[in-house]
Amino acid sequence: MAMETILFGALADASRLRMVELLRHGPLTVGEIAARLALRQPQASKHLRVLLDAGVVNVEADANRRRYLLRGEAFRALDGWLAAYLRLEDDRMARLADYVGGLHPGACRRGRTNEQDE
């Protein structure tokens, strides 16, 4: 299964997305996450296991507690996947601008309109 499929699957749950948002600000324990999201600790642990298995979070030992933190690699993978689709949109907009420019030569130059020329 592609990494992106695994990541999107893990992030498809609202509670897990909220956990990711919390962890964006720094590492937290399962108890801290559960309290902030008004979840029972077993529920929070279950969601964190999904995020851990998908590679979205790591766990680090802090004395007798385990802190969860985000893994940058997961988000770089998603960013690379999304970038390909953003390039598609940029290409479409460039083709549309070229097409409109061909219909009305001089009416529109990229980034400027006739109104800006006046």
C-alpha cells in the first residue's frame, strides 16, 4: 500500500486530526491528549496506535512516561504528493491564461490587465 494511502487513512478520523493539531505544538503524553480532547485514555491510546502504525507520530520515553510527537517525514511525504496536484492546477491556469490571451490579444498579460496599464 502506498505511504500516502496509509497516512490519509490514519488522518481520516476527526479525533486523530485533532491529536495531530495538538502535537503540532509539542510532545504530549496520552493522558494530556485525552484530557485536552475530552476522550477516555483507552480511546486516545487506540487513536495514537493508529497514528504510530502509520508513521505519523513517534514515542519517546521521558522517565516513566511516554510522550508522543509528530514525525516530519510523514508530512513531507504528504507535501510531495500534494505538490504534484498543485502543479496540475498551476498548469491548467497557465493554459487558460494562454487561451484567453489568444482570444483577445493584448487584453490580458500575465499578472497585469489593461486597467493596470492605464
